[in-house]
Amino acid sequence: KRIVILISGRGSNMQSIVEACAAEGWAADVVAVLSNKPDAAGLAWAAERGIATGVVDHRAHAERADFDAALAAAVDAHAPDLVLLAGFMRVLTDGFVQRYAGRLINIHPSLLPAFPGLHTHRRALEAGCHLAGASVHFVTPTLDHGPLIAQAAVPVMPEDTPERLAARVLVAEHRLYPMAVRWAVDDALTLTDDGHVTQRENA
Ligand code: GRF
């Protein structure tokens, strides 16, 4: 399977997938890492490993639809089976999402459906949550609302700041996202009629 990963910054989730793919011998390759930001640190990391990289700068496109068309062209150039959003901080148009229906996956740093959108850790602390976490889901046109593939929970500690909580969730993300992507690579995921995801037991 051919995997394209979209990032906007550090790219630590992208790194966790590249490393798991190599270490676990997935029947897959990360064929490209693309960013909407030219200075995304993850691009240099990927390039050093010989992975194709590219930039589709959202600032060069006045309309969201134009940016998404350029992004789709860049993605399609790598003929991906799976497109992964990993800290990709642009909202995508319905057209883009539908183009990759069933093969577009995102990780979000909250226990969805709680806290879609930004500032998840601050909002979890403000709400007095005792658990926080991360969710991997298929992307649908509604932001952070697609069918859930896997979730991981971490405790909220009394002295937590958004930054401390984010760091604890990120450790969980780096286990969770590769696990979920591997299920997709192994064709172990099924979308049920009620819009939920089931995972084959022995995957
Ligand atoms: C992660 O917490 C991800 O869930 C969120 O933004 C962060 C990106 O981190 N959407 P990285 O770029 O993968 O290091």
C-alpha cells in the first residue's frame, strides 16, 4: 500500500508511522510527506530518510477550493491507497474529503466526540475531565466527526497545564496512530451500516 502523509509542523506523528512501518515490516511504504507550510520541521526529517516531500502553500491560494485542488493534485501524483492527516492544520473542503472517502484518516488529540477543533487540552482541563486522550478516525466532511477507528486515554493529573497534558497525550498518539494505520494497511477495518468502524480480531 502507498501512504501519503500530510503535516503542518513538527511531524512527530508522521515520524511514528514511518518508523513503525519500517520496524514492523508493514506491507506499505510512506511514499510522500506533504505540507501546507514550507518550514514544517517534519519535511526535513522525511527528506533525510529519502521520502519524497512537497509543499502546497495555502497562502498562495486565495480560495479554499483552489488550495484543495492543488493539494489533491500533489497527493494524486503519488497514487496513494491511504492519505493520513498528522497534525495537518487546514480544514479541507467536502470535495477533497469525498475524493479520498474511506482512505483518508486523521488523528485528533481528544477523546472524540468531546472537544473537536482547536485547544483540546485547555478545554479538557477547563471541563474538569479526569481522562483525556486521542482519537483516530476516518475523515468525513464534518470536522473531527468521522467514524472512530481507535482511541487511547490518559489520566489528567492535578498539576496539569495544557502543555503537560499535551505531552502525555502525544506519547499515546505515537502508539495509537501507527496501530490504527496498520489495521488499515492490513485491510482489517470495516465500516458498518450504522457508520461505525469494526476491526478484525486477529489483525
Ligand atoms: C498532535 O497532537 C495532533 O494530534 C494534533 O497536532 C499535534 C501534531 O503534532 N492535531 P505532530 O506534528 O504530529 O508532532
